[in-house]
Amino acid sequence: MAELHDSQTNILIQDTSFFNKVRVMIRHAWALREEESPLYMLYSHILTAFCETAGDPLDVDRALGCEPQSSFSAPPGTDFDRRIPDFTVMVAFLQDLAVVNRFSPSYRSPVLGFWVEVKPLNCDAIWISDEAQREAQRAVWLHLEQLNLQGLFAFSHFAGDTFYCMLVLGIYFSVFKYSRPAHLPHPTHPRHPSVSHLSHPDSSQGQKRPKRKRSHDVTSHKAQTNAKQAMERKVLSRSIDTPTTLYYCEPIVIEDGKAFNPLFQKALWDIATSRDIDIPFQPSFFTPPPGDYHASEASLEMAYQDFDQFDRDNEQKEQFIRDAIDSDSSTGEDTSGNYYSSARPSDSGATRRTRSQSRDDALSEADLDALDDTDDTNDNTHSNIEDAIPLDFDFNLDRDVNDGGDGNNNNNDDGDDDDDDDEEEGNMWQYPRGRLARGRESRH
């Protein structure tokens, strides 16, 4: 039977108990390694415990905490709404009673420590193995675009000139250092959006519905739209310099999960104390052991080589995307509203026809237009529903974008919005391709 601690005023976290849970959570996540969410249990456990070691008991004005699914605001001049990393370690402040929301004049904005993006590592080898580590190294750079966007949004959302991101694949972590782009100013105090800036539909005019597209035209249009959005995300992500790699695919734990890797302890210590947080940390099993621990030159050289190979491979993929966008010119819209550049494709291969398809084929284009107008009339009887909304209605125009939707993230990362304010298509490639930087932070 477990030993009971006679204390009703303290919560004791012993290293044995803590790492027993870590081992259980690692095995649980490995058994479900094709999914990302099981890793959230592991890293919320680790990051929350780390934050508990920070702060003075007499400090009642602020707290270091781990916030899941934080929302990073978009930079000015973009149509992207926000980015949402998996975890954000930040300092929150005790707000004055006069603060009713983040737009209050006396609101104190949080201070970003670092953010963490978690990805699954779906490989047959056990995670604590050379094979699994190499698999993680091959996957790191697939997520660079997402990290760059998160970094760009972080500089728009938080004050500071240097930010740190930790990317985790399975049990392997990498740390990247970002510097504020010269074109992106520090954020100002948030201002409440004005309702007067919102446009309301004119109740005197109906909203005419666009002409119908055939199913294969819709598929082609979506493919071209997705390709263009992917290209715009790449352009936006390149408006921030390629980050400096500080640690590259190092294991978080050693001894079969019975202890932290000293490199992980040192990385947490470095990135948590390098910002203007000024919070003391209590001694714990998160404290780096004595000695000079840092990423090896061989590890950083491998990061450089892997990135270089990824960069060359990515150039070929980008050429394919450019070709997909250029193919849009082969499809034109005729005067009847149909999106065909040649004769209408035959439906002879269809095994089953819907009633609406049979009707459309039996009618002329003029008849279809007439039916569309009839449908529009019916639609317009319901098109002015927003007229009943009062002008002081609190519209929330922000749409959360979960960053886990990129790649094989469950979130997040991102049925992303497109960015119409990026450079014109002819100038989409004006951003220089960054080179991966290698460097060590100052050792503490």
C-alpha cells in the first residue's frame, strides 16, 4: 500500500511517482502512436509540473502556467485569423478589479515564455531507439512552415524580440529560436473592434445565388483554391527568417523513462530564463545537473544537412503547386455561366443518376437559368434574416484556426484561411529562401 503523507496543506510530487506516470503515459501514447491526442496527456503532465516549480510563495501578483490551445493573433494586413499551438508557457498577471476584458486600459498582457507544438511519431520501432529517433529527424522539417506561421503570429500577439518554440515528435524534442522580423512592429494595447465597421446586407436587395457548377468543376475549383492557399501560406511563412536550431531531436527521457534527459532539463531552463520573465525556479527534478550540457556539434550538423535536403525536395513540390495554379488559365467561364473550356464531359460512366442530374440534362441552359431565378426568388424570401439583428449586436469575427491541423495533427493543425493581402501572384517568390542557422544559447 502506498505511503500516505500527513499533510493537508501541501501537494507533494515525488520523482518516483512522477516518472512512473511518465512511463505509463509514454506507453499509452506509443500504443496509439498514429494519433496526436494521447501525447497531450504526457506533455500537459510535464509542462504543468515544470510551471509549478516557478515562482516565490510570497509572489501573489503573477503566475507561470501552461495554457493549452492558446490563440496567437494574426499580423496586420492578413486574412488569417489566428494560430493555435498545442501548449503555451506564459506569465499571467493578477488583473485589477477595473479590468473587464482585454480591451480595458489597465489590462496587463501576458508574457510569452515559449510555445510547444506536439506531433505524433508513427513508427513500428519503440520510441526509445535509434530507428525512432531517425524517423523523428526525417519528420521535423515537414512542420517548419507551421512553426514559422506560429512564430509570425506570436510576434504580432506578444511583446518581445526573441521567442522560442519546442517541437515534439513522440518523445523527441527540438528547440528553435525566432527573431522579430524588421517589418513587424511590437503589438500595441488591444482596441475594441468598432461595430460601425461591420457591413450589414441591404434589405432592399436580394442576394442572387451564383450559377450552379457541375460536380467535377467544383472539385477542380477546390483543388486550385487549395493549391493557391497552400502557396500563400508558404509566402507568409517566409516573411520570417528561418529559425536558429538549438536542439535537434533529442530524447526527453532516459533510462526507459525513469529520468529526464539532462539536455531536456537544460533546454527548459534556457528558454524559460532567457526571456524577461524574472521568476525564480525552485530546485526540483527539472533542475539541470551540474555540468556543461548542450546540443552536440554533430547533432546540429545533422539538422543542417536534413534541412538542406528537405529544402531541395520542397522546391520540386512547390514547382508542382505553381503548375497547378497555372492550370487555372485552361478553364474559362462562358457567357451562360458554365465553367467549361470545351465540350461538356459525358456522364456515360456514371452508375447512378440523381433526379436533379437527369432534370439538368433534359433542360436547356435557358431553362436552367430560369429555374435558377426561381430558386433565387425562394431564397430571397429568407435572405434578409440579419435585418432583425440590432446594430449593437456583439459580432465575433474571429474564427479559431486549430494549428494542429497541419500535417498529421488532429488539430490542429488548420483548415487554413487564405491570405488575400499577400504579394500579387507575380511577385509571390520575392522572399529569399532562408538558410538554417546553427548556434548555442548562452549557457546558464
